[in-house]
Amino acid sequence: MLETVEILKASILIVDDQKANVMLLEQMLRNIGYSNITTTMDARTVCALHIEHNYDLILLDLQMPGMDGFEVMEELKNISADAYLPVLVITAQPGHKLRALQAGAKDFVSKPFDLQEVQTRIHNMLEVRLLYQQLDTYNKRLEQTVLERTAELRASEARFRSFTHLSSDWYWEQDQFGNFTSVSGPVFEMLGIRVEDMLGKTPKGGMEGWDVDEREKLDDNIANRRPFLDFIYRRCKPDGTIQYLQVSGEPFFDSASRFAGYRGVGMDVTHRRP
């Protein structure tokens, strides 16, 4: 909720060709604490003033010589960035109220003025307007934060990939369903599997010769989204020799914290075995 002091700081423009009405409205507003008030008796200056000051509220008389309030609202529509007209119309004609609302005004007050009604309508309209502006500002900041975090995440992933390419034999990623989405490195030379045969598939196929128990442990880690480090398992190659592979992996998540898949690195460590 807004504090009263925030509402009293709102910028207000009073537009009326009758000096007595302008003075009455301005004095009423100042008496209850509003201080940021501008007045004009020339309707043709409203758009220029609004472009310069971006008023939170425009009190607009509808019946004025030279340019009436309806024409002013049409011009304001052309310059309003968010298509919102912060206009409260003033009219002595009951038939003008509906037409004014259809033209974009947000509320109206009738002449002769009921000062208590005018104060209440001004306060309520400003409260809604300022809350809307706060929400818009918050959404923009949130959107910017998401963009910044996304950029940081992508940069981090790029650094991670660069590092893993240097410190391992191959790099891999799987989506949330377990299908390989990215594989790099000399996979064919070490495992006898072509990269194009792996993409879009789970690790279940084309994995002959793996130690069943070790493979089940590795699959269990991935299925339960547990990170693992330097997990070593064996593979019996077609020539009968034993190959030892070391893999590390971790789950990763999207910007909404939803599980997006797994990624990891691996290397052949057969030469380290006695």
C-alpha cells in the first residue's frame, strides 16, 4: 500500500477556462497537502505540459472555448506511451459523463463541486495510478534481473564448457528425459560410438560391455538428480580388454528453477589402473 505522503507528492494539472474554478480546485488541493500542482486556462497547452511533466493526474474541464476536453483527450492519446490517460473530467452536463469515459477518462466530477467528493475521487484515482506505476517499475526491474541472471548463467556455462573441454576427454549433456542433447570429444575413438548415433537417445542403447552393477549405480545417480564426482566404471571392449572410464556430472536447472537435464565430463583412465 502507498503512504499518504507518496500520494500528496503526485503531480497534478488543473485545466479549466474559468479562473474561479482553477483557484477553487488549486486551493482545495493545497489545503489537504498536495504541493505539486500546475494550472492552465488554455486547453491547447495541455499536451505540451504533459509531455514535459508526465502528470499523475489531469483535472480536465470538458467545455472550454477553442479546444474542448474531448479534443484534448484525443491529443493525449497520441502522446501517451502506455495508452493510459490519467484524466478526471469536470462537467456540468450529465450527458457528457458516459461519453467522457468512452473517450478514455478514468473518472469524472460534476459541477457545481462537492469538495468532499472531489477530494475522494482524486485520492482514489491517484492511489490506483501510483500503484500501477510501482507495479510497472517492479516488473521492469524483474525483467532486467532475469536478463542479467540469464546472461550470467550462459557465461558461466560457456566457461564451464571451456574448462571441461580442456580437462576431460568428452563433455555431454542430457535433457530432462535423459536424451543426449550435446556430446563432444573423441567419443568414437574411445567408446566406438558415433556422436550422431547418441544424440536424441538415452544411454541405454549401444552400451554393450558395461559392468551392469556399476552402470546401474551411475544411472541411479542421474535418475535421482544427484551430482557425482569421479565415478569410475568398467567396460569390456570388443577385443576382450577392460577399459576404465571416469565421469563426473551434475543436474542443471532453467531460470524458473525447473530441472532441465544433466551435464558432465568423462575421460579414459585405463592407463592409471595397475
